[in-house]
Amino acid sequence: MREVWYVVGITAAMLFVSWIISTGLCLPNPHSLNGNVYDNIGNIVEGVEIIITNERTNAQMDVKTNEWGEYQEDAYNFANSYQNGDTIHYYVRYKGYKLEQTANINVSKGGTKVNFAFPFCLGVVIPEGTYPSIAGVHRGTMIPSANINVSYMEIRACEGTGGHAKYVHIIGENVNASAVWRGYNSSEFQTLIFDVPFTLEEGKMYTYEIKTGSYPQIIHQNSIKVPAGTINCTEFVDVNGKVYMEGIPSVTLGVEV
């Protein structure tokens, strides 16, 4: 008799689970809410604040994009969780720019991915570099894939160092621009400001010369392609006079957003 009740109990449990699944009342599993944020030419944008709201419950979560321009949260972390079909509202803001969008959760998919693109351009953004690092003079060329407005150049330092650019000179179509380092006492010692803003034109070739100090981040390649175009190294002469054919400094050329 005990065995009969055992079988009945198992059968009832299975029928109950089937009923839950068929009626769509099953508890939600973790469901990723993720995506990327870009500028208008495809550069990733770090530090963008995104407020994610479940419109059914008004529950909110805040997240920021990381150094790869990615954001990720889990719908399971909403207060009162979530249901299949819930409308999710995204409020995206960065330095005075704002974007909004909605999307519906579909639990048959592995997650809900929503990307965003701001209307501004960060400029020529060369990714983070690595050690080994040494000061020197970088010379090379760049060919923009879009028109890029430029008023400043910022260089990334190796962590814990005073890596900086002492000088930059860019020559090309209607451009002959240079900027000089303001010194460590400047509030922006890793930023060089051009006296007159200029535009790098799409498809035109420009030559650059960048003199660095301390330990700047360096891409140890002779060419790199980024959303804003292609950058090539023709030579890198380090502070000791040694010549390399690879060495692109990690910089951003653009205008303040």
C-alpha cells in the first residue's frame, strides 16, 4: 500500500509541474540584461550610467558600462523578480547625453541584449597598451575612416607611473598642428591641448610624431585598426636611441564630449 501511495505522489507531483509549465507560472530563471554602448562611429564608451526599470513592478537597477563598453545585470535581481513578457525600460545617460529604449523579456532566449549608440564621436581611440614601456619618439601615419574633429590628445600612462606625452605634431591635408606638454603641475598633465582645433578628413593620410616621457602605455604592433581608422608605426626611437619598427602609443585624439 505504501508503494501505491508513493507512485501516486510522484505522479501528482509530475502533473503539478507540467501544469505550472503549461500555464506559464514557472518561476523565472536568471535572465541576463546586457549590451554595449558605442559612439557614432563604433568606439566603445566606458562609464555610461544605465537605469533599468521593470515597467510592470517599477523595480529599478543601476549599472555602468565597463572598460569594454559593456553592461550586464540580471532580471532575477529585480525586486519581486520578473515575468516572461515584462517590458524593460532603459534610461541611458552620459555627460549630458540621454537615450531611452524598451525591450520585452523572452525567456525562450538566453537573455535580452540591447545596444546603444550616442550621437557624438570620441575620436581616434587607440586601445590600452602593455608593458614593456619606455619613453621615446613615436612616428607613424593614420588614415581616418570618418571625419574626426580634434582639439586635444590624451595619453594613457602605465599604472602607477607618470607616463605622459611631451609633444605631438600632426601633418596632412590642410593640417599642420602641434601641442606641447604643460608639465606635471598641470591639472591635466596627460592631456595636450592644440591651440587651434582641426579636422582629420576621412580617407586622407596624416603623419604624426609623438614624444613621450616616463612610462606611457604602448601597443607593441606596427599597425592597428580601430573604429576611427588605421594607425601605423614607421619607427619608435626609445630614450636610449634604440630603434623599433613596432610601437604605437595608447592615445585618444578628439574633442571634449
